[in-house]
Amino acid sequence: MIHVFVESNWVVEVCAPPFRRTPEALALLSSAARGDISLHVPGIALREGRSVIRRKYQPKETKTLQDFRRWARGN
């Protein structure tokens, strides 16, 4: 069994929107799903990945859209 240790970059690339995912990260995930390798993801990589995903891939205009919807309902 091959053991692969990944970092937060891998977490971000696997969890990114589909058009931003890298084939290499997905290949590792597929290999782990088939049982060819054993992936090891440190807890800190999940925490760092989460903050990067939120910062990098969340819509920037969410608050603006919410304010507009609130205004539109009132008018």
C-alpha cells in the first residue's frame, strides 16, 4: 500500500468549483477511492483549506444581493 500525505493545497484543489479542479488532485482522490493508495490528510490541512476556499471561492456580491432583495421586497 502506498501512503500519500497531502497538504491544504490538495484539499483546496479537490473542493474547488468543478472548473477549477486539477486533474492531478482528482486522480489522487480516485486512486484512494479504488484502494490503490492510502491518503493521509492532516487536520490542519482541512482547517487551512476551509479558510482558503471561503476566501477564494465564495461569491463576492452576496451582501449586495441580500441588500437588494431586502430593498425590493420593501418596495
